[in-house]
Amino acid sequence: MTALLLVVSLPCVYWTQGIETRATLEAAAIKRLCVAPERADSWRAAGFTVTPLSAAELASREALPSPGIAPRAGLASPTRSPWIVASGWRFTRHPGAKYVYDVPAGKAALAAAEAVAYGADAVLRIVPADVGILGGMLAFLEALPAVDLPTVSDVAIVDDGSSIAGEVMNLLARRNLLFQVVQAPSPRFPVNIRIGTPEYPREEAADPSGFALKIRGQLTDEQRTLRVYGSEVVICRLTADAGRARLHLVNYGGREIEGLRVRLRGIYGDGEAHVAGAGRLALQEQVVAAGATEFSVPRIATYAVIDLGTSR
Amino acid sequence: MHRRSFVRLLAAAGWAKAAASLDVAAKQENQAPLPGTSRNLPGIPPLRVVSTYAPAAAPGMPGPYPGRVVSVKSDKCVDTATGRANDEVVREMMARGMRTLTGAGTTPDAWRRFFEPSDVVGIKVNCGGYPFCVSAYEIVADVVRQLTGIGVPVSRIYVYERFQSQLDEVDYAPHLPQGVQIVAAERANRNVDNGGYDPATYLEADLFGEEDTRSNMMRLVSRSLTKIINIPNMKDHGATGVTGCLKNIAYGSFSNVARTHQRGKSHTYSVVGTLAAVEPLRSRTVLQIMDGLRGVWHGGPFARTTRYVFYPRQILFGTDPVAIDRLLLDVIEEQRRAHGAISIWDRSPGSLKIDDTRARDADPNVNIIIREPGHVEYASTLGLGVYDRGRIKVQDITV
């Protein structure tokens, strides 16, 4: 586990429209904006919390792809081997970086959830049609109970800065193989990945999906801290200490999932789900056995946070 | 409530009770695999079964009639020009088949050998071959008629499939009495509805490196039904060779099974039988009625065209799914041979066009996956029935 302390901050909506759109934002309960410096005063005067953001500052942020499922003919199918576009690995790789999303209609809420799940500093450029749904997501995110716990990782990867290393991280994340970026191999981890070594040749890493599968085999499913059953399109981030855990679940599939089953190594007490769009829900069929805790999440449309309590 | 409803609606009340049993399930996770599973055989992946359910003293499969099949044929049961079934003839075939199988003097007595009024009975239909080859309305309706005739209330009769979308297409409701439950575990084949499955009863296997390694039994099967009647069709299947009793009951009662066959390779050889043998499915499936009014000799399990439809005009009765499927292998093979198509046992690379369903549909000499008709014999090694054709006794009846 790393001692990364999370400071939950909501992504900022970059708003280019004029003050006449105030009512639209207020109706969506969006009160915090990033705007061009010359517009900042007028928005402040309208009662908004404003962060001035120049074009140069915006351009300096790392641009992120729109999250979701992308069709890849011959490589993936929507139901069996979905091709997920996700940026959690980027946030894990560069936690202090600043990001910007420029998302098409229907993706704003997912982008916001993804950023918050990883505690990323992100600005959202959205289409006006998404204001309502994004407002709902931001209200949900703001209402989440604050919990700061260390991030849980099963494997370490030494980041050589290469694009291949990045793509390996991407595929590890997509398989919910919890990883930590390190400067040098650490005995704290059963698997330490250093691309370019005899054990992890660069040529092998050029097939990141197969490479991630190899890492999974080395770790073994039994030793994985986290397993997800019932979907291949939910990516998780786990924070935990000895007695508590917070699990972030981001659903990239665009369809509500019912009864997602989660297995966490470790013994945790009763938990609850905070589900975007549904509020607080009890976990279903939670059991503890063989050193692991299992439960079902009643439903998840885009994002859910699971809080598990002190062990019984 | 509309009588077509998801199993998930039925499941809520069972949660508290089920949760208490889940600890037990977990304790059993590391027990030995089912007798006969090929954990150590080359090419067969490790399969781990997790279930809290003990087998019945006499499990439904292979049941009281291992190695025995009653075949009832009638040239009049289907009009091959229109594909329409003759309800009256089908009823007579059903009655004769059940009486012959059981030796009972009357048809109700034959049904009483398997069911009593207190049972909650599931009827596992097959809707995958819509519109030309699904479990026949006439057969399903007669099963319901016989069950109610011996006192099983309609409210305790469930016609089930995995996908509601398929049940909606086939639409059994107009053919059945009001009150019969028609239920599915998932709205459609989209891998988002898990609520209809039992998280404590599953097969765990990593077949192709997929992340979701579990296939869970339908809650309806594990937590509600006391008996199951299996009504498969006589169909070819691109991954298993044929889809009959074993495939219908196994892949139709568990989640996440399409993962077993992809990119030209099929793990159905071991998974079909292993799933069928998971308790309580094995113990509760007490009667096999193979609907051979119509059949599909290529392109199965689908039947989107009549091009590969044929008319065996028979119904097979038994309790041994292996014995019936052993006969089915010959039926499909014979049809394919008659049409000059490659054998269901063909494994040659030259016949294989991986994932090219269009080529498969256009040409019966194309496989998209190497088929595994050996799954039937494998199931026999799990104790599910008799595979040796010389030991299978078939009683032929003509109506």
C-alpha cells in the first residue's frame, strides 16, 4: 500500500458561454466554474465560485480521451472483449499532473466520475446538453463522505517513461490488476515489473494485453486483492487500511449493471454503496470466507463508491 | 404483476436465507472437483465448482432410466410444407412416450412418477432457434397440461430461459394457462444483469484469460425449483457439435457461458457436462423431452433461415441426457452427410474460418470454431448417463 493521501476535489467545468446561461447552470446546481480570466468577475458577481483559466493554462494541461467503450473491429466486441478507453492509469502514473477532458455529449458524468475516483486535477469541457446530468453527478460526488485511505496495489511497475510502459499500465488497469508506479523494484510487492529486463522483455510488452495476462498469471487470481465478476467494463480503484476500505467502481459500458459481484481479499464488516443516480444502497449478499469479503452491488450506472467498515 | 418477469424479482425474498448459506459455500470452495472432472488432463482447463447443495439420494440425471430412450415418431406431427405442428398428434406422441418410458397404465400416472402437487417445476425451453426451431408450443403446453392435471398449481410452474428477449420473441403465453410463470435471468444477452444468478453457486474457470471467470447458476434453479423438465431441440451447434439435453440445461441455466468458445477454440468439451453436473441442477432435472418435431443440421444453435431446417418428426423421452444426446449426434451427422456437409467431428484447419459467421451461414462446410461433440461422452464420465451406443436401449413407437 502506498501512503498517497487523497484530497477529493471535484473536476472544474470549463464554461465558455456567457452570463446569460447562468440559469442553465443554476438549474443543474453547478456552482463552480473555470472560465476565461476576462469573464471571471461577471461570473463571480453572479454568485459562482470561479477559477480563472487562461487559454495557455488550459493548453498546458494533458488532454484526455473521452472515456467509454470504443469499437475495435477484429479486436473487441461490445459484450465479450470490450475495448475500454479509460484514463485511470494516467492518473496513477502522474498523480500530480493537470488534465483536461474535452468530451462529447453523454460523456461528461463519466469523465467527472473517473477523475474523482483517482483524485485527479481535471477540467471538463462539455457540451451544454450535458449540464443537467453532469450537475447531478457533481452533486453526488460532493456529497460523498470524505475518506482518506492509502491506495492498495498488488504489483509494482518501474516507469521508464516509455509509451510501452504506459500501455502496459493501461492494460493492467483495465484488468483491475492494481499497480503502483515505483522508481525501483520493491520487496513489498510479489511482482515487480521492469520492462526491458530478461523477465519482462520489451518485445513482450509490445503486446500489452498478453503482457498484462502474464502479470495476472504471476500474481495468481487467488492473490489478487480485487476481483470483479459480472462485467468486463467496470474498472476499480481501491483504498484501504487494516479495517476499512473504499472501493471506487467506474462503469464504462454505458448500460446499468445489476448485481455486480466483488471479491476483496481481507475481512471487512458491513458495507454500503453510494451509487450515482440511486443514493445509498445496502450491499447484497455480503459474506466473509477464506480470508476474503464478497458482496454484490445492487446496481451501477456510471459510478459507485463502496465503503466497508471495521472487520467483525 | 405481469407474469413475464425477471427472476430477480423473485429473488429478493430469498436473500436473507441465502446469505446465511454463503459462508458454507465459501468453506467448500477448496474441496475437490466433481468426480470425473479432468483437472489434470492435458488441454482441459481446471474447473472449480462451488455449491452448497448436496446431491439427492437419486439425482435426476441420469435418473431412474439410465441408457434408456423412448423415441416416438409420427409422419403427421408436422406439416413439412408449412412447418406447423399438429397439436392432436403431438399430444398423442407425448402420452405414448411418457407411458412407455415409465410403464405406467395411464398418462397421469406416468407424470406422477416424477412430480407431485407440492413441486415447483421448471420447464427449460430452448428459444435460441427462433423462428424456425424452438421448443414447440404444443409440447410445452402439453407438459403444463399434464402437470396441472396431476395437481401442480399453475403458479408453481415456471417456463424459463436465460434471456427475456428470446422468450418475448417466442411468446409462449398465448399457448399456456393464465398463471404459468414465464421468466428469464437477463433482459438480453448484454452481460449487465447479474441479479438473476446465484452468487454462491458457480463454476470458476479461466478459459481464455477473461477477467470474469465465474458462471453462476440461475437463482430460480438453485433457490426455487424442486424439479426441472428439459425440452431441448435437435440442433447442430457450431461450438459443441450438437445442442441437445446437456447443452440446453447447462448453458441455459448458467451465466457467462459464451466465454467458453471463441477465436476458433471451444472449451465446451468439459464445461457442458461439468455445468450440467453442478448441484442442485443435476438432482432436480428429472425428465428429458427432446423436441425433434423440427431440427437444424447446420448453422445452429440459430435457425434464422429454413435452409438448414429439417423434420425428424419425433420426440425422445428419457431421464438420461447423455443417452439422448448420443442419439442426437447420429441424427445430426446423418443429416449433414445427406447434404454433403462436413462431419460434426471434422477438426481440419481447412474447414475453419474463425468467427466468419457469414461464411458459416452460407456454406455448411465451414466451421467457425472447432466443434466438440465429444462433450457428450465426457459428460458420461461425470456419471450423467450412458454414452456407449451398444448399451443404449431405444424403444421406437410410431403414432
